[in-house]
Amino acid sequence: MDLEDSREIETTEWEGGWLQVKVPLPFSLRWVNSYVLPEPDGYTVIDPGLRTEEAIAAWESVMERRRISFHDIRRIVLTHQHPDHYGLAGYFQQRSGAPVYMTREAFAYTQRLWGEEGASSEELSALFRKHGMPGELADAIDRDFASFYKRVTPHPEVTFIEAGERMKFGGLEWELIGAGGHALGQVLFYSREKEVILCGDQVMPRITPNVGVVPGEDDDPLSTFLDSLSELGRLRVKLAFPGHRDPFAGFAERTEELRLHHERRLADMLEQLTQPRTGFELCELHFGERLRSNPHNLRFAMAETLAHLYYLERRGRAERALSGGGDMISYRKSGE
Ligand SMILES: [Zn+2]
């Protein structure tokens, strides 16, 4: 996206004067939603976006049009730590002086992955190699990952929030609901009174959130994610404000569709494991070989494939077999 496009950045105004700002992203997702909620004395900003020149130019243009200055920002609230949501938090804090709220687990992730020593994805790429990914592709993933350091810094000073707490902003009281599986420590903000939810990347219309293995974190993220979907599906929601795509109705139905999507994928995978295959072979069967030229998407696809394999393994439906000289892991359907 060039500067010309980003100057015409799309915004949509919702009830209560809430502003949905489509902050540009240099990936196939195209944009991340930031929400700007009016306060009596300024604004609350949810998930400001990835730190890129284009995103900053887009924000400056939106703020100029809306006559909002950085000093009007009273707080910055993050649903989770992924760079496309978190990246601009420190920059916004520097310009506004506003507190940044996120969970302790989410912030710890940013420090582990993009902390003082720079980006660190070696554990992840080593895991991918063990599951059959060719070395040059794992190296490309490391290089891509390192390029995010400048897109998530400066890191903010964080005020920690926690699932189970309540917060007031945008004229509403919000219940903080923990929602793992996509991102460890993600919280969603639910207003029981208005029946609206700021649902981060947990539930989105038309696209399925990435559920992937991250070394040293949840070792069964898919199970965590599916449990979270059942919990969320019981909420009364009139309108959901997601991190990508547009606000949508039919929240409970969408949680069910997502659950079915994963059930189908698990079943397909088991079919393919009637012969032993590595995680990487399965990844290519599901997501296609074209991802070899896109390390960013390949990382998500591989981490997601492993999340499914771990899920099957934990339930005794698939088992590991060592191959390739003993240090490469492959899987087969149990009992085959
Ligand atoms: Zn995310």
C-alpha cells in the first residue's frame, strides 16, 4: 500500500460515535481494526495497529480529519500482543502520555519474542525443522520474524489488566474475558448491558483465527481455543467488534462455525495420517506449496498444523514416529 492509498484510509462510525479505523497492514489481511471510543474528556483507543510508516500516516490523516490530537487519548487498551495490534502501542504512548493496558501474559510474550536482545524465533524455527520443514524455509521464517522488531518498538510501559476484572471506558462497563488459543493472555471486552463485545482475533467473520503452537506456551492451544469458543458462544451478543474484517452480528453462530471448521480439519488430517507424514508434509497438503514463498503465512500455517497434530496426539488419535535418521518427527494415525 502506498501513501496515497493510506491517506484515504477507511473509517466507519458506529453507534455511540465509536470509530472503526482500518489501519493498513503490509500482509494479506490488509488491515487491522482499531476502535476509537469517545470519552467525556477525550478518547480510548483499542489496538492501535502495526508500527509502519503507512499506519502512522493513516492515523495522522484520520486524526486530522476528526480533529483528534494525540493529547486527547486517555488510554490505549490492547486485546492481545500480536504485532498487528500491539506494534504502535509504545509509539502512541510516547505521543500521548496515555497508559497502555494489557495482560501480564500478553506483555511477557512481547518481551520474550521481541525483547531487549532483539527478535527471537530460533526455538520456533528449530521446532519446525524437527517437524520436517526444510532448513532454508525455517531460515526465511527467522529473517521475517526479525523484521518485526522495528514494527513493535518502542515497547510501552504497561498497566496490567486481568481476565475476570472489570473496566470502564467508552461509557460502558466491560467484563474482561480471557480467550486463549489464538494468543496466550488475550482478553475480550464484553458489555452485558449493551450486548456488545470487542472480540480481538478470537472470533472474526469469514476468516478463521490462527491457532498455533508457540514453544514454551500452551502445549494444546487448539483445545484451549475450542473451550473458549464454547464459553463465548453462550454470551448474548448483538454486535461483535473484531480485530479484522467488519463488525458483525451472529456471534454465537460464528463460534459454532469456527468449531466445525476445526473438527473438519482434524478429520481430514487423520485421513491423511493413514501413512506416516511429517507436520510439514501435512502443512503443505492443507495450505499448499505456494506458501514456500511467503514466510509470514508459512509460519502461521505450520504452527497451526502442529496445533492440530498436538491435539490429536493428546487424545490418542495420532502418534509420533521418528524418521529421517531418528531426529525428525512424523505422525501416523493411532492403530494404523
Ligand atoms: Zn492476533
